[in-house]
Amino acid sequence: MEDEEGYTELNLRPKMTSSDQPCQPGTQDHPQCPHWHRLAAGLGAAGILILLGAVIVMGVWVSQLKGHLNSLENNSTWERTIHQSNFSTGLKDFHFHLKQFVCESSHNNSTEGAGCKLCPPNWLLHRDKCYWVSKEKNPWDKSRDDCSRRSSRLLVIRDQDEMTFIQNTTRDTNQIWLGLTVTSPARKWTWVDGSLFNPTLFNVQDPAEGNSCGMIKPDEIYFETCTIVSKWICEKYALQI
């Protein structure tokens, strides 16, 4: 193509092919979109709808799950409350029947009316204490240690009533260790629980000089060298039910 001065004008602009033109279906100047374009567009729209639906479903599911968990928690709390209540009621019933049985048995079989107090096997009950009398003989310190292994202590006599019970229990025994010691030079008479001995409550033979330990005879308390061997009595408090 020549201009007015005779020069040839070159058209350097590249020609646009039909594939480079934007596709708009239904027009003559613009070709229809290829099949895969339409397919991709349809799948994209479908994917968005599916994703939106999934989000909605997840929201509903989470809400239902939360409500279900809250319901389970409430039910579990209620069940625990019922279980604890039933256990407490059952324990009270058991305690009542055991107490009724033990109290009646003790009341019928004991002149003391011991009530609902229990001692281990082979232990004797008197008021609120249980007593165990040894069959072997030991020095005082080994006797004390044996009582400790039995979760008890050597006998501590509090009053004349208890003294009478012990004398009746051990009437066939000439002598038996008490939880009582005398230390020199202070010569303080001390029970194993740390309390001081009151000699005015009992018949007491004056202790020998030096360290000595308390023993009981049928009619008095006296003191002897702690190394001699003798039987002993352990005591512990009875189980109150």
C-alpha cells in the first residue's frame, strides 16, 4: 500500500487469529468458546457450590456435635451424682446393719455394755481400749518394740478401774511389764506416752536405785531392772463404729 508520496506502508501489526480473540458465545464476530473452556467454567462453578455446601454442612455438624457433647457431659454429671448418692446410701446402710449387729452382740455378751467398739483378734476389750497379753518373755526394751510392731504401745494404766481389770486378766501371771520407766538421777516415773506417773493412785513399791522399769504384780506396781525377762501387755484404742 502506497501513501501520497509513493512510499509503501508496511502493516507490521500482527494479525489476530480466531484463537486469540476472546470467546463470546452467540455472536458472529466472536467465535464460540472451545468445549474445554465451557467444561472448566462449569466445573469451577460446581466446585464453588460444593465447597459452600460443605462449609454449611460442617457448621451444622459442629453445632450438633457440641450440643451432643454438652448433653453427654450433663448426663455423665448426673450419673456420677446418682452413683455417689447410691454409694453413700449403701455405705450408710451397711454401717447401720454392722453397727446394729455388733452392738447387740456386744451388749448381750458383755457385762460392760461395750457397745460398738471392736478389737483385733486375740485382743481384750475394756472401755475404749484393746489389750494383748504376751505368752513369751522378753526384756523391757524388746517388749516395747514388739508393741510398736503391733501398732500399739506398752500398757499405760490411767486409774484404779483399769488396774483392777488388768489384775483380773493377769491373775495367773506373777509379773508383767508396764510402759513405765524411772530414770536417774531425776528419778522421774514416766509412762511411754510421756505423761508422769501418779503414785498416789496405786500401791507402789519404791523403785530401786538407778534406771529401772515398771512391772505389775497381783496387788502392786514395783520396779525392776529392765534387762530381766518377763511377759508384757500391749494396748491400743478400740475401733469405734
